[in-house]
Amino acid sequence: MAICAGARAATTRSATFRLQAATEAGNAFRSDEARWPTDTIIYEVPPGRLPTTLPDGFWYRCLSGDVDNRIINGLVAYSLGYIYNGDKEVWETDFVPKEWIEAFPDGEPPDFIGISKEYSAANDTPVKKAIQMLQRSLPTEYRQFLQRRLTQFKGYQIGELTPEKTRRAQCINFLLARIDMQEKGLLP
């Protein structure tokens, strides 16, 4: 399965998130939606919300590294209310909570994973700040939600653990928690 969206292409001016999933070899997000290897599935949701019908296979692919970090960053940014205006080539922050705008005043969503994969203090400090703030934004009962929601995910082995994988898992935990809270009506 190939995901056809990047962090900057993840949102549109009309404030709808468009996640496109092209399928390969019959491996679709939802087999009832995609019939051919070239089918594309588009999810459209309002700002600050996420598609609730993304199957577990998508999340496992995110955790295994098969989904680009820019897609995950784009999903997190959109769930926080950031909207990319492709016409003006700027991020709009009308729906972003005040504490995020104050913490990251440049108007762009932060990098939550570390796309550059450079872990020097200068590059890594803003990424650490963003992922820590993301984790702190979750209610306590959702801090370990990933293990409860994706029961087949057993974590990473010590020898394969990297900052990228850890942050990727933290982002997926955040996104799954947001979807659960969204479905329960716990989000504003």
C-alpha cells in the first residue's frame, strides 16, 4: 500500500483533510472500498478531526516504518488544527489551540518525529519539545493507549530502538487516542 500524501499536501484550503491511499496487490485500507491496485481512497474530515475508519493495518504499517514520517507528522498536525493553504503556501492556524501557537510561534506545525534524522542537540531539541508536549496533552488514561488498542504490537526490541521509532509510536498513540476521544465525544 502506498500513501499518497505528504505533510504539506495533507490538508487543503477548504479545511478538509485528504488522505489518499493507493493500493498495491490488493492490500487496501478497506477491501470493500478499493477494488483494483490503482484505486485511491480519500478520507475527508473537518479540521482537528481524524478519519475514524482507518483500519488497524494502517497503524501497524506506520509503526513498522512503511508509512513516511511526513504522513504521520501531517496527521498529527491536522489533528491539532493546522491547515495547509496550498494557494498561499502557508499553514493556517485558526483551529490550533492557543498553547500550541504560543509554543511554536512560527505558524508551522512542529516536526514530531525528526524527519532529518539528525539527532544533534540543535536539531533534536525542538522535536523533543514537540513530542513531549504532544504526550502531555493526552489525559493520563490515554498515555499507554497504543498497547491497549493495537494488541498485536508488542513494542520494539532494545537493539532496534531508535528516537524515530519511539516518536513514531508516540505519535500513533496520540492519533489513536484522539480518534477514541473523538468517537466518545470527548473533544471540543
